Amino acid sequence: MTESSSIDIKHLEGFIPFDYLTTACIQDLASQFRPHELDKGKILFKRGSEDQECHFLISGEIDLADDNFNISKIAADSEDNYLALDNSSQIHRTSAITTTPCEFYSINRDYLDLVTTWSQLAEDMEEQDPDFDDSAGLDWMDALLTSPLFSQVPAANIQKLLVRFNEVEVSIGQQIIKEGDSGEEFYVIKEGRAIVTQGDGHKEKTVAAIQTGACFGEDALIAESVRNATITMASNGSLMVLGKQDFDELLKKPIIKSITLEELYIQMDEGDSGTVLIDVRRQQEFRHDRLKGSENVPLNHLREKLKNMSKDFHYVVCCDGGRRSEVAAYIMTESGFNAVCLIR
């Protein structure tokens, strides 16, 4: 086998999934490909073998032999050559033998899956939200400072924040935070794209695609609990990282405001119809012990429910110990809502 020095992106344009990926996504993948060549009569992979890579036939011809010795002939310039070779799973169902000298582009299937998943999620988000922009060239600082969250932060704090952030280079496939781990840092994507997942193994589900300017990691810091999701890079890039102490002092403290029960009752007695009381505990907790006039929106469903909530109201968020309501108030403020925590 001979290793090639570089790849030609144009060779990938006829293959799925590269035909619908953005140029930026393909460029991120380019450095991850392993171009190589095989002489005639060589084995690329064997039936039943486990393979962490996807292989694309760039030139030459190859035979794919199944367990009944049925042969499928694939030529690089044929119409049938639009997918990775025998790519249904990591365990090959066929053996691949070259019948001419061949050139291949091979890539780690997890990297490819990350990028294609991000691209599809971004496409779906763009259809649902006209403001979502998956183009390259976004400025992380502009995205951050124009967000509803930072409108609540004093100018002096913003100056301190920009000094205390540390930049860290990251690479495609790198896991930044892991669900269940303790949280000590807050992150902003300066450059790049990432996937948000929850669960593990066959129960893992992809819940979001994020990119330049997106913040993450704050939930665990506010609640002083473990991470509630896993963040994995879907491209090379860089992150701006803020430690917990600086996060608490410069972000959490000025953003999360509170109101007492007495103050809330005064508002309600005065007929303030613009105040909405939300209990973010689980449904079972809410049924057992709830405040009069409160609505139940469990914290784990809050982000999903926000799209149907009006920003014209003033929201008062409650729980029992206070941590969940602090997280909820932060999430709502980050999304442009007027929200405060109830002190019980």
C-alpha cells in the first residue's frame, strides 16, 4: 500500500454525503482523509473485519465478494460508485479486492458522522429559524455581545470577561465536556462547530448543532451539578474558556436576579397580569407541593418550551432549593426573556 500526499476535494463531489455538505464542512474534513493506493490483486478489507474507516474509490476497479462468493464489480467512473465501499456498518459484509491499481480516500467514520450530523441539524434549524446562520465568518465576540444574555451584564464586567477568557485550540472529534462529569468551566465557540448529545450507547441522541458564538457549560456551573450533555467538536477550531470563579463573579451574579414571595404576592394582588409564575421541578414534585397560580415547566423541557412562550411577560421562576430556578432564569435571560428567581 502506498500513501498519497494530499487529496483533491473535487474528487469527493460526486459522493454522498459530500454532495450536500458546505464547502466549509468539506474543508474541515480534508485534513482528516487518508489518501492511499493499492496495486492490482490487493485486499482493501476482509469480510467480517471491523473497520473504523470509510473508504471511497477514487480511481481504478475493485471486486466486492460476499459470503456466497457473489461478485459486485465497482469502477471509479461508474454510476454505482457514489457511496463509501460496503459502508453499512463497521463490520464488513464483503471482501474488497483490487482488480486494477486503485486510489482511495479513507476517513474515520466517526469524524464523517459528526460533520454530516451537524450539517443536517443546521439545515433543519435554518428551516425552522430564519435567524439561524450556518455560514462561515461569524465573529464570536459580536455574536456574544449582541446576545440577550450580555445585555444584562455591566460594561465593566464585559471588559474583565474579555481579558479573563483563555483561548484553547480544539480538533474535530474532540470531546469538550462529557455528560455526568463535574463542571468547572464555561465555553464560547470562537471558531468551529460542535454537536450536543445526551445519553450513552444505543440510547444516545443528538439534540443540537452549535457554532461560532455559541455558549455552553453554564448549567452545571450555576446549579453546581454535573454536566447534562456531551459536547463534541464537529470541526477543527478554537474555544474561549472561562473558569468557574470568574463565571460566578462576572456573569452569574449580575444576570440572575431574585424576588421574594412577599414581593410576588404584592405584584399579584395589585393585579399585575403580566407576571407568570413557573415551577421548574418535575411533574411529580409539582403535583405534591405547588404555589397557587404557578405553571409547571420542568427544567429539562424548558428550552423546548421557550419557542412557544411570549417575551411580553415577566417570568418568576421557582423550585425548592433554588438551584434549578437559577439555571432556568439564566436560560431564559440568555434567550431574551425577563426572568427572575423566587426566594422561598
